[in-house]
Amino acid sequence: MSDFQTVARATEIEPGEMRQVRVGRKRIAIINVEGEFFAIDDTCTHEEASLSEGDLFGDIVECPLHGAAFNVRTGEVEAFPAVVPVETYQVRIVDDEIQVAT
Ligand code: FES
């Protein structure tokens, strides 16, 4: 069974914004796409840059270091140089709390 943990308040992350949170030893990016929240590994699969420091274009996050792009819904690579998808995590909102299952 998934273990959901509260990582932030929903009102703290505006639509179009991303934020890094830590769950245990994992660095996870929480992403607000027009009011819908997603969670992916915050570490780029190319050379470990922080994706939450990159740019968000709709549901695509672009790495700040070399421009690889990932779909925040699926984790799939949308642009090179990355070739390995990022992990995605289940997200739920309980009251105003963003909860992530790891
Ligand atoms: S570290 Fe992300 S594209 Fe190179």
C-alpha cells in the first residue's frame, strides 16, 4: 500500500510553479499545472541537475542545465540529451495539504 506524506500546502505553490521537497532521502519536484499537482524525481536523469530550478511549459519541465525536457504527467523524455524517464509519484490533496506517495 502506498505511503502518503504531506510535503507542502497547496496554496504555497501557484499554477505554473515548481518546488523541491524532500521525502526521506529523495528530492522530489512538486509541480502545479493549472491547479493540478504532479510529483516527479527532481533530479534530471542526464547529469543530476535540479529540474525544479528549470522552466515549466504547460506540463513539460525543461532542465536548466542542458535543456532536456520531461512530461510531468508521465515522466517520459520529451527532449534530449536525457534518454531515461524520471520517476513519477502519486499525489493527492487533503484539505490544503499536498501529499505524495513514495
Ligand atoms: S543535467 Fe539535465 S539535461 Fe543535462
